[in-house]
Amino acid sequence: MSGERENGEGLVKMDSTESRWVFNRDEDDDEDADGDSRSRASYDSEEEGEDDVAERQRLLRTGPRIDSFDVEALEIPGAPRNEYEDFTLGRKLLLALQTLGVVFGDVGTSPLYTFDIIFNKSPINGEEDVLGALSLVLYTLILIPLVKYVLVVLWANDDGEGGTFALYSLICRHAKASLLPNQLPSDARISSFRLKVPSPELERSLKIKENLETSWILKKLLLILVLFGTSMVIADGVVTPAMSVMSAVNGLKVGISPVEQDEVVMISVAFLIVLFSVQRFGTSKVGLAVGPALLIWFCSLGGIGIFNLIKYDSTALRAFNPVHIYYYFKRNSTQAWISLGGCLLCVTGSEAMFADLCYFSVRSVQLTFMFLVLPCLLLGYLGQGAFLMKNQESSDQVFFRSIPGEIFWAVVIIANIAALIASRAMITATFSCIKQSIALGCFPRVKIIHTSRKFMGQIYIPVINWCLLIFCLMFVATFESINEIGNAYGIAELGVMMVTTILVTIVMLLIWQINIIIVLSFLAFFLGLELVFFSSVLWSVVDGSWVLLVFSAVLFMIMYIWNYGSKLKYETEVKQKLSMDLLLKLGCNLGTIRAPGIGLVYNELVKGVPAIFGHFLTTLPAIHSMIIFVCIKYVPVPVVPQSERFLFRRVCPKSYHMFRCIARYGYKDVRKENHQTFEQLLIESLEKFIRREAQERSLESDEDRDTESEEDVAFSRLLVAPNGSVYSLGVPLLAGFSCPERPREEASTSNQVEPTVVDQSVADAGQSLERELSFIHKAKESGVVYLLGHGDIRARKDSWFFKKLVINYFYAFLRKNCRRGTANLSVPHTNLMQVGMTYMV
């Protein structure tokens, strides 16, 4: 068994006392039998339940042995640099402009409706009410978007990736909290993994890590929390466009008196159709186009705020004194508490800053918010507060009524453009979140289109886009009022905010390992604040928010059922995998005819031979001369470098010509290679693996000869990696040990014979390597066929009714209607061979 370290210290630091046990024949067996035994140990070590051997075999203690998966994992060219790091100043300014158009549109349009909803819930009874509500808005804006998200949460990104599932991936990478048991130790050696194991001194971090890894309940609760947050993000993608667009179109009622609410709804529907139709042009193109419009919007917002402060009442600046919040609640009590749901709307879009982080860098988001977005928002709210202090009867359409008459229509047009742009913030965040959930096995497969050649995180998902449009139109047509939509908006926003707070707290404890007092302060303050807001919006759930809750519950059930069914399917495939002894009994022909060519057997197992392969053997009249079991595996990192994509392992003895390949992808990776490119990369990686394997065997043979000659020092074993590095797999074990001298004649005879033996051994090894490489080339020339097994699951007859309902109907419906694996492979039908198989779970 490999003597690898679980904590990823590497092979260079392997202790000399570590060793492995291999099976060896009796002493009277010949050398070939011994070679077969070593071969059997090398390909059989990964299988479970395959250690039953003949009684006449005995155990030998040998030197440490490196697993072939880990040999592949040594190819680490260095962690990939962030794709935004090396930009020039001009490129950074351009990126900041795009950031305005993609990330900050939602939070930037909140002044359109915040005061309208606040004072709809709690009418104005004097200037002090205006000051109290204004102070509440200002400090909510400072505490949640600035302090929580910009200064804390953005740093909890997963190598530039943000969002609920990015946090979940980050936690799963540091503690094996995933419910899908397909992790390998070699995954930790991916250069983008950046694993930081909690130090032994911090018992708290180690305890949390241990509890997450051993407790099935904690794993399940963590998954449920993440799925709940994701469902709220998707629901936010429905309600944000409805709220932003309708509130902007409402400005027409101020400028044109005859316009009624029905006309506002019709115009909003038309705008929403246009909005979702342009999503296919991509984030980069649209963001660059609308970035200048958002820049004009924020400048207008700040400028109008300054104008109103000067014209109406500059004493509105007193709202920076938080004592006015106390007076506001003291005078209004229950009404003030209900108005918190409206106050919360000033921070809508905060989660989009984090979820859309994959499109831009942390610094660009932070700097843009602190030096442009936040000052303009504060000035805009202060200006509206100054206007209300002198016009207390005009508490509806506050923003549009406070615009100077000379620029009214210009600002209305810019506001409508900004609202359309704002809606894109959560739509793009929804796309990003769904892509992450698909990669981590928590959402049915859908078609994903990558809209940028430079930035692989910029995506478009057609089916999700049109589904969001349909639900958004239904939402607008059903409620017709921003007050009712605002209640639902608050629930969706708060749901994902609370999930983010809890997940970031786990990151602080497990990964950042900071002072427990700071962690508890963060959790108590922000989760407590959000729960207060949540209690307020729940009070208004009967006003229409229940529709969004039902929508989120349906999304949650879809994701949970998909994850549950996928987990059952994987566990069943692991239990029913083929026995290695069965393959050995069949012989190198596998009990059938081996036809020239390469067969790529796709399966989800990272270990073992899938049961579907036995179905191929019994169904097909012949099988290919070379078989490669390919597992497409998503690891909890954003990106896997191309040089570290493939891991290989030999299955069965060399004469079987069977290999296992694990193709590893990060959840941010683009599987854009066509089948020909994929085949070429796979074959090249296989040849590298075979050469390294031959090199390792040659080094093992050298060590055996050195040991048998009883030299004074047992030399350490070396491994030369493809990047030229030399890895030590041991240290001198017998230093200082003196062997009795042999007669000179015997030594002379040995020295005369040994060169011939060595030369012959080297020549045989070289010929064997060339024969195998030649065999691969001939098989490749004969063609590559993709052998796909469609494994479905059905609940057993004695299962519970609920399990039968979930597996046989709901999960089966999702599998039938999701994107098939053949579509992701982009393989011509002439190169495909498919077999179906049903597992009973």
C-alpha cells in the first residue's frame, strides 16, 4: 500500500520507517511469479475486498511505494495566477467600469423604492420620523454592504469565486464535509487546491474539522443550509428584475398624470422581455456597454442628492447621529418595526457583489464600492431625506418627485436604463450559482454557454434564463404593486444573507482560525441584525411573500432530490462494482474477443471496475483491445490546470491493456475541448504515465540488485518527476553497517556476471516499454469508441412509500429531462455505444 501522507506533505519527507506489505510466492517460485506478484500488488492495491489470496503466499515488508495516482499528482507547475492580476492601469479602469454594469446595478437602484415602501408601512408624523428613517437607512447601508460584505465576506472567496456554493466548496476542501464519497488524497495535490490544514496548536479548528468529517448529521445540515441559500439566490433572480423595472417605470406616473398602474405593468413586461433577451450576448459585452450608463446614474444620484440638501434642508445630515434611530422606534414602536422590511431594501444587491465576484477581482469590487457607489448612495438618500422634511405629504415616488424639473425626463430615462442593468446583477449571480451547484452534484445538468474567451467565469444558461423570465412576468402580473413585491424581495434577500453569515463564520473558525471572540462577535451582531429584519418581513408574508416562499421550496426540493438520487446511485455503483478476481479468471481476453481499437468506458467511480462494464462484456460480441475507464470528476476547486487534468492507474496485469483515468475539473472550468482534442490529451497523458511507470520499475530493480549484492549502504530510492525534480522515497537504512568480506574470487566472479545481467534487464525493460507504446499507437489508429452506460435507479419493492415516490417518479423525471452526458461530450453518434442498466436501491 502506498505510504503517502494524508496531509499532503509530499513524498520528499516520507519517513524511512514507512513501508508496504506485498504478497510473494514461496521461495521455490521462479522470478516471473515474483514479478507477477508485484504487478498484482500495484494494480490491486486500490480495490476494496480484493486482498484474499492463496494461503501459500506470504507477506514481505518492502520499501515505501508511491501510488501511481500520486505520481501523476506530482506534476505541479505552480498555482495558477488570478486572471485579473497582471492588468495595466487602463485595463483595471475598464474592469471597474464593467463592474459597475454587472455587480452594482441592483444596490444602485435601491433609492428608487426604499423610502416609498418604508413610509407605506409607517406614515410620516413629523420631521423626526424622516430623520429616524433616514438614519436607519444610512447605518443599514454602512453595516451590511460595507462592513459585512466588502470588508469581510469578499475575502472568503474561493480563489476568486464567490457565492453560497463557493463557500460550501471552500469548507468541503478543508474538511471532508461532502456527502458524495469520491474524494481522493491526490486531489489535495492539485496546485489550485491550496490546502491549509489546521495547525495542531489550534484545537478548536481541529475539533470542528473532525466533527464535520465524522458527523453525518452535520454534513446533512450543512448541505441543507447551502441548498436553502441557493434557492433564495435563484428566487432573488426572479423578484429583482420585477422590483427594479416596475419601480423605475413608476416614474412615468409622476411625469404624465394620465398614466395608470395597468400601463406601468404593461411597459414593465415589455422591458423585462427585452432584458432577458439580451442576456445571451454575455456579461463582458453587456457589462462594457452598460457600464458608462451606470456611471452616469451614480453621478446623477449623487448630484441630485447634493442639490436637494442645498435647496431643501441641509440639517438632514443630522441623520448620521444614530440617536435618531432610538427616537424613531420610541415614537412609532410597532410601525417602526414593520418598516424595517422596507429599510432592508436599501441593501438589496449586497449578495450580488459576492455572488458575481467570479466575473471580477476582489479589489475592483471593493474600490468601486467604497469610492464611488457608497458615497453616491449616501448622498442620494440624504437628498431624498431633505426633500421629505419639507414635503412630508409626498411620501410616494419620493425619488422622482425630488428630481429638479429641468432634468426630470433625462433622469427618468437613465433610471429605467439603470433598472434594466440592475436586474442583470442577480440574473448573472443566478447563472454563476447554478453552474457551481451542477459541478458539485446539487442541480440537474443544463446547457451552459460561455460568453467570453478571456474570462471563463462569464456564462449564460438558456433554460434558466427563460424560466426566470416566465416566473418574473407571472410575478409582475399577479401583484402589480412594488409594495407587495417589496415584501417578497426582503424575504429572498434576507434568506441568502443569513446563510452567508453562517457559512462565513464556519470559514473563520475552520480556515482563517482567528480569535473566537471576533468570530462570535461577527456571528452575534450580523445574524442578530438579520433576524430582526427577517422577523419584520415575515409579518407581511400574507401580502404576497408566500408565493416566493413556495417557489423557493420547490427549488430546494429539486436540488435536494437530485443530490439524494445521485448519492444513492453512486453508492450503489460502488457496492456492485466488479471483483478483480473475476477479471483475472476471465483472462486477458476477458472471456470474449479483443478487437483493435480503444474503448473509453465512462463511469462515475474513482475506484474499482463499474458493473456496467460487465454488461458490455455480456452484450457486445467483442471488446476493444485497449480499455480505459474514464471518470469525469469535479473537485472542490475553481480551476484544475490542464497539466494536472488526467490521473492514470493500471487495472489488471499489463497484458490486459486496461487503465483507469480520472479527468478532474474544477467547478469554474470550461469543458470546451472537442472529442478529438480530449482523446489526444488523454493518449498523451497515458503515454507519460507508462513511461513514468517504467522508470519507477527500473529504479526498483536497481534497488533490488543493490540490496542483493550486500553493499555497505542501502541506497535510497529516487523518483524523477516529469518536471525534472528528483524525489527521495527513502533514506539510507544501513549506514554504518559492516558486512563481512567475501572471498576476492567470488567478488571477481560477481563483477564479471553483473554487467551482462544489468544490460539484459535494461534492454528487456526498454523493449517492453516500446512494445506497449506501439500497441497504444496502433489501437489509436484503429479508432476510439465511447462506451456509455446509462445507469438508472429504482427503489426496491420493500422500500418506504416516500422513497419510492422520490426515486421512481421525481428523480426519474429530473434525469429524463436534464441534459444527457453525450451532449456534454460532443461525440459523433458513429463513435458512441450505449448500454442501459438499472440499479435497485
